[in-house]
Amino acid sequence: MCISFHSLEDRIIKRHFQGIVLHPDEVASNLDDKSLRNQAEKQIRYNIQTKQIIQADHDELDENPKSRSAKLRYGIKL
């Protein structure tokens, strides 16, 4: 289970759950480059339990406005 607060963190978590592990130098460069996806190594696999990210609902936002940027993804390690 992972909670991210920025879009860059969310991309890294999403790719990790998909089994795509990028080297630190590649993470620092442009993550949308298709050649990086082709060079990525497949490693740990997860059974992703969420099709879409889970975000705070309106009640939570009323109580805690800072939660608007939080995104939750979770999966079961195979």
C-alpha cells in the first residue's frame, strides 16, 4: 500500500506495481520517454487491487484540506 502526494511519486509507484523498475539515472530524466519503458527491467509483480487511484472524498476534504493531494494505490505482492 502506498500513498503519494505528488504526481512524480505517483508515477514511480504505479510503475513499481506494474513491475517496471527504472534505474535512478532514468528516474531523474524524462519519465514519459518510450525508450525508457523499452529498456526497463521487469522484476517484482503485484496483483493491483485498485483500477484507479483512491482520493479523499468531500467529507475528508472538509475536515482535512491538505488531503486533497493524497492518492492511494494498493496491491498484493505475488
